[in-house]
Amino acid sequence: METITALHRNYYGKIISFITSEGRVISYQKAIMEAEKGLLAGVHVEMGPEGNPCLLPEHEQDFDHYPNLF
């Protein structure tokens, strides 16, 4: 099963895409869809304060320790 290994943030610091252990670059929304289907290990989906789904790592509070690529 794939895991998230790195990410890409925009100018404002918001995560816009992820890099997986297979080398795929997937959008934030695609990562949410794949996590909901059980295709990504090490992450889960929760509803954010505005009612939108948010992707979170299983054993961390956020993705700050992941490398920012690009």
C-alpha cells in the first residue's frame, strides 16, 4: 500500500499536492479520495472546522515534518 512521502505547498503554505511512495504526484483532493477508499496508508480523513474533509497523518498532528518538494 502506498504512503505519502513528501508534499508541495503553495505560496501561502497550503498543501496542494502530495508525492507517494510510488512516485506519484496527487492533488490534495485525490489524496482524500484515495484515503477514504483505503488506498493510502498512514493517513486518515476528518471533517475540518468548516465542514470540509481534511487529510491528516495517523501518528502526527500535521504534515510539517514531511519534506516540501518542487
